[in-house]
Amino acid sequence: MTAAPNIRIAPSILAADFASLGDAVHSVEQGDADLLHVDVMDGRFVPNISIGLPVMEALERVATVPLDVHLMVVEPERHLESFVAAGAAMVSVHQEAAPHLHRNLSTIRALGAAAGVAINPGTPAAVLEGVVDAVDYVLVMSVNPGAAGQPFIPPSMSKVRAVRTLLDRAGNRAPVAIDGGIGPANAAEVVAAGAEILVAGSSIFGTADPAAATRRLRDRALAGMTTAENA
């Protein structure tokens, strides 16, 4: 029997107002956010440049929830130690950017953080077969990485199911996270498909009340959890 999912909401600060980042963090924490998702972009793996270590260190000082760092960078192995030292509780690296994926996952774990693999929309779930015992979570990108506010890519739903099936077959209850175009309209469906960590940016920080938006997203996700438990 499949275990009941443990839904976690991870607001993505990429969509927050960087002029008042501390206030943005506090607002989603008031909405009972479980994690804070931190997108790190290098301008090479993805076109944009986003957050570096100084911002990460500032977030660590003000956040009371764990920091979930998503490295959208080439040569992620060069940055693992620094970001864990700066406060990352979870670190995901892209399969497409990391030829030595197993080594990177082992390093993240050795540093004391949860090790995740992120996969792009065009990457099949099967690429995870060689590291299925080394992952603590899998991040399914439901948009092309690099910018906030993009629309959800519908085939991502079946990707979530495929990743969940692959993990279950290996006896690994690592959660599946989904990132990109997530909001109240599709939260229940992605949870029913097998997602347990919902990363959301614009649907939370693009509203007048991020705390209320965080709670609303959880409410919709819980509806999907009921569907998943009854499946």
C-alpha cells in the first residue's frame, strides 16, 4: 500500500519583490509555508542570473523554514559546499548540467543536506534509474527553467506519475516536487498525480496577500491528497 503523501508548499522567492525580501519571507511563513524555494541561476545553464551567496546568507538569517536551493548552474559541484554552509537544507542539481550526478548527490548528503535531482520538461523520467537510490527528492520542472511566471506544461503531469512510479518500484519514498506554473487551479491535480512538494512563485507572490495565497494553495493541494489516497 502506498503511503499517504505529505504535502509541502514551497514559495519561490524568484517571484518576490527583492526590494522587501525579508517581508516577503515573513508573509509566506505567516501562511504556513513549509519550505522556501531559492532559485540560483548562473546565466549559462539558463539565460538569467538570479541569486548568489550574499542573498542566500541573508535569507538564512530571516527565514524560519528550511531553505530549498535549486541550482540551475553548470558545474554545480563547485557550489555545493558554499550553499550548504550558507544554510541550504535541501539542494537540487540538474541532471542535464551534472555529468557526475551520483557524485554530486553523494556530496550533498555528506554535507548534511537533502540531495535532489531536477529534470527539465524535455528530459524523461528514465534518466533517474541510475541514481534512484541516491536521491532524497526529485524536482520535476513543469516549465522551462530560467524565469518566473511561465504557463504550466501539461505533459508534466504524466512525468510526475512516471517519476513516482520509478521511485516506488525501487522502494524509495523520496517525494516528488514540481516547479513551474503551479497554482490553485492545478494543485489538486498535480498532487493526485504524485507530487508532494509544490513550488509556486507568481501564484503566491503575485497576489496582494501572499500569506492567504499560500494557505489557498495548500487547501487545493489537500483536495488532491484525498484523491491520491483513494486511488
